[in-house]
Amino acid sequence: MADDQEKTEEPTSKKIEDARKEGNVPKSQDTSSFVTLLVAIGALLGLFTFMKERVVSLYHYYQSYIGVDLSKNDVFNISITTFKEILLVILPLASIVAISGIIAAVMQFGFLFSTKPLTPDLKKIDPIKGIKNLISMKKLIESVKIVLKVSLVMGTAYYFLMDFVKELPSVIYFSLFDQLAWWQDRAMILVAVMLILFLGLALFDLMFVRYNYFKDLKMSKQEIKDEYKQMEGDPQVKARIKRVQMEMTKKRMMQEIPGADVVITNPTHFAVAIRYDTEKEHAPKVVAKGIDHLALKIKEIAREHNIQIIENPPLARELYKKCELNDIIPETLYKAVAEVLAFVYQSSKKARR
């Protein structure tokens, strides 16, 4: 019983889907941050010329007011122009960064819209539960991760900066443009190193988050059984329903036997009751069939209603095999059944209806 309660089984697709509906998805913040940072750098480089032009334009605009007595209307116009130019500079970059953040999230767990996390829940403001969450193992691991990541980033940056500082004694003898070129080269090296480092951290965090996510969703054998019962229904209940349905079908079948024209048997194991109503059916129809004790019951009812019982083992087996209840007999058996019906009508001198 204890083994059934241990969460040793991988989560089912239903468990994962239920978690998604509640907004519980494997999201790596480091991965989203890296993608956003990468896109932001690319967008900044791509928009740099445009942004520079807007800033220069704004600078010239300010210069046009030098030495001019400003009225309230001028101050208002300057404010509006400044606000418009700042929007033109910031909005494209901010929009691209915002969209990249959404794309980074969708790349991790697909598109998801859920209002469940926004639903008010009094348990979330439970102080005791809040304290437990603060001192939980999960929070401790997250704190250790943050410390390690910050230490790694700061240590790497410090190493490269110290390496660059060693070059400063010779750099001070460069011309101004050469010094700027040196700073640009070193800045690009530092940015490239930091991006590679952030990529490594993002991949590690992504794998770590997904591992913990699926670990937390693991299920016990009993939970899988309970879920199966919820999805498919309790096997005992299903079996009972099936028994009831079979009993009802059997009861309706027995009620059809008195209207049959003949019962074909093999003679002990199979029994198939045939009816041919020319006003309702274009061919003979199977109204009852059974094997063993059910076959005996069919023959018993047939005798009670003076329905002829014909022994034809091959035909009885074929009819039982190829026909379900209320099925019209297949064309391949037309001739054999017609011969049996003809014999019945002739022997009993019963006229067709």
C-alpha cells in the first residue's frame, strides 16, 4: 500500500493538461531574460541610427529656442515635442522587447491563456502557509541559484575587466580615436562573453526548471488508478452497466422470438431465429441468436410458440458469426436461408405474410 502512495510514476497527459489550465507551466525566467536581452541588443543596434537621428533632431529643436523669450505656448509646444520624440525613440524598442518576452514564454510552454492564477484565493494570504513557503526547500534552492549566478557573472566580469586594466598603461599613449576604438573592442568582447555566459545559465535553468516541474507532477500508482477511473469510469460500474445492457438486450431478443419464422440450430451449441416479413424487410432478418444455454432458451421459446426448429450446423454457425441482432442476412447466405424457409412454409403450409 505504501508503494501505491509514493510518487514514482511519470505524470499523465491529463495531469499535465490540468496543471496548464491552472497556469502551472515550466517557465525558466533566465531563458526568457536571455532571449529578451538578445533581442533588445539586436533591436538597439538596428534602431541606433533612427534613435540617433531623433535625438539630434530634438537637440536642434532646442537650439532653435536659444536666445528667445519663451511664452507659455512655447513651453507647451516644447513639452509636447519632447514627449513625442521620446516616444518615437523608446516605443519601438520597448515594443520589440515586450513582444520578445511573450515569444520567449511561448517557446517554452506554448500559447496559454488562463485566468485561474487571477482568481481570488484566501489560502494565498494565509500567514502560516506564507512562512512555510519562505523557508521551504524550493526557496532555499532558488536563493542558492541566485547567489551562484550573481557570483559567476560578477567573477567573470571582474576577471575580464582586470585583464583589460593591465593594458591601460599602454593605452594612455594612444590617440583619442585609438582609445575609443580600444574601448569599443573591449566592450564588444565583454558583451560577447556575458552573452555566452547568460546562454549557458539560461540553458541550465531551463533544464533545471523542467526537471523540477515534471518531478513535482509525478504521481503515485493510486493517483493514476483514480484518474483512470475518472476518465474511463469505475471498471466495476462499467461492468455492471454492461450486464444491465446485456440483460435488456436479451429480454428484447426473447420478445422477438415468437414472431420468428424458423430457428436454425447446429443442433446443440448454436441457435439463430430468422424472420422474413415481406412488408417490412427486403430479406430475412436475424431477430435472436445465442450459444449454449442461451441457444437452449431460444429453442424452448420456439417450441412454446410452435416455431419450427431446423438443424443445419454449417448455416447456423455462419449466421451466428456474420450477423448481429436485427441484421439482414448477407447475400452469400440468401440461397441457404431461402431453402430453409421454403421447407418450413411447405411443411407447415404456412402462407407468407
